[in-house]
Amino acid sequence: QAKSDHRHSLQLFSQEMNRRAQERAAMERALHHALERGELTLHYQPQITSDPVLALHGMEALARWSHPEWGPVSPAQFIPLAEEAGLIPALTHWLVNEVCQQINTWRAAGIAVPHVAVNLSGRSFHQKGFAQNVSNTLRQHGLAAHDLLLEITESVMMDAREVTQENIELLSQQGFRLSLDDFGTGYSSLSYLHRLPITELKLDKSFVQDLEHSETARALTISVLSIAKSLGMTVVAEGVETSQQCRWLKEHGCEVMQGYLLGRPMPAHMLHAWSLEASAVCCS
Ligand code: C2E
Ligand code: MG
Ligand code: MG
Ligand code: MG
């Protein structure tokens, strides 16, 4: 009896594994078509300087995929899939192009966006010629390196591959600024911070969300702010949802905030309406 139960649950297990593998494969096939079918779009989330309140620091571009049957698929799900499927070069090319067009559209409408931050997958840095591709695309749109801010993660910074370090070096020579995303969640060596051309740290939202309850989160945040200050880097706090968090961060010298309190990721055409409404947000 026990033996047959065991066999039965193994069978269920392998059926479940099989089903998931099929789902993944279907999603991967759909993602191949998503770009050409225009199913991918970008949303933009404002980053606000705390002093003076409500000056626009920049906008972060966040990829969105809406599948005709499944509806919205989270980037936390489809970006890793794109990485495994070898779709990152195509996705990044689309992303940089799209962002450049958008910057020009905003500027033509008289909306001053200092820069747009783009998230780069570590896979992009494994491509020889990646840095050159990015700067060529910018030039085609009549834009310059400081119109973008490139968000990388700690794992890219720590990636010892020659090709990765070469791409970082080339980007920096061409005047691109790098921002370290999700700072504090990875395994980075602090000594890398000043060896690489990092100009900004994005304090991970897990710290911000724990500020109110955790002495440790407060202590760690204070040390990140202090390290950044002594290295001449800007800190952007991610995931700011409450005015208490905003006030505490501001009091402790955090210069830039990003989060639902200040503005959700939105379609590009909403920026103008948002900026009018935003003057009502209280962050002091
Ligand atoms: P990320 O770059 O750290 O982006 C911040 C995430 O936090 C975004 O999730 C954003 O919508 C969310 N967020 C913003 N404010 C708040 C807040 O106040 N509270 C909470 N709880 N969340 C907030 P999203 O858009 O789902 O993106 C998830 C991740 O997917 C991004 O994390 C980034 O790593 C990746 N991603 C998104 N777009 C792209 C892209 O175009 N290329 C690449 N390579 N990765 C992307
Ligand atoms: Mg980011
Ligand atoms: Mg982040
Ligand atoms: Mg994140």
C-alpha cells in the first residue's frame, strides 16, 4: 500500500513538473513574438529630489509585457526568461531605442526630463560591442551619454569576465553614468565602489520598507548614506510608500526618492498630468 502511494505521488510530481516546463516553453515562445507584435511597452517612474521638494531627478524606464490572452506578465518573470532564451540583445536594443525616442518626444513637448534610468541585464555585458551599440543608438537619436543613466546590479559590478569589465570601462569612457540597483541585497565588495565609475546607489526597497520597524534597517541605511556621501555618490531610495519613510530619509540626508508615494510607474504620456498633480504630495 505504502509503496503504491509513493509511486502515485511521484507520478503526480512528474506530471506537475512536466506541466510547468510546458508552460515555460509556451511563455518563451510567446516572448519571442512579443517584441515584433508590439506587446512590450515601457512605463516610467519619477525620481524626485527631496531638497528642494519635487524637483525631477530622472525617470526610470520599466518594461511591461501584456500578452493578448494572459494579460500583464511581471518583468520579474519575463526578464529571467528572456535571459535564458537569449533574447536580451533584442530586448535591450528595443529598450534603448524606445527610451531615446521618448526623451525626444518629451523634450519636443517642453517637458524637461533630466535623464532616463534604464535597467540593464548582466547578460548585455557579455556581448562584445555592447557599449558601442548603446552609444551608437544614442547618437542616432541626437542624444548624449548623460541623457541616460545605466542601472546595473552588484553581480554585474562583481563579474570578473573580461568582456564585462571592458564594456563597463568603454561606457564610462564615453561618459555614461552607472547606478547600482538594489544596493545592499547582493554580495558586493565595498572596494569595488570606487574602482568603478558608479555615481549613484539605489538603496533597495527592503531597507526602506523596514525603516519604521527595524533598528538594523535604520543603522544600515545611515551607513549606506554615509559611505555614498564620502565617495561623492547620490543615493536614491527605492520603494518609498509613506510620508514617514520619506521624512526620515530626508532628515538623514537622502537626496532622491522613488516610490508609490511620489508616483507609480506610468505610461509616458501621463507624465505631464502627474507633474501637475504631484505638487499636492506632502513629503515634509
Ligand atoms: P527594479 O529596477 O529594482 O525596479 C523597481 C521595482 O519596484 C519596479 O518593479 C517598480 O514598479 C517597483 N516599485 C516602485 N515603487 C515601489 C513602491 O513604492 N513599492 C513597491 N512595493 N514597489 C515599488 P517592476 O516594474 O515589477 O520591475 C521589477 C524588476 O524587473 C526591476 O526591479 C528590474 O530589475 C526588472 N526590470 C524591469 N524592467 C526592466 C528592463 O527593461 N530591463 C531589465 N533588464 N530589467 C527590467
Ligand atoms: Mg532599477
Ligand atoms: Mg531596484
Ligand atoms: Mg528591485
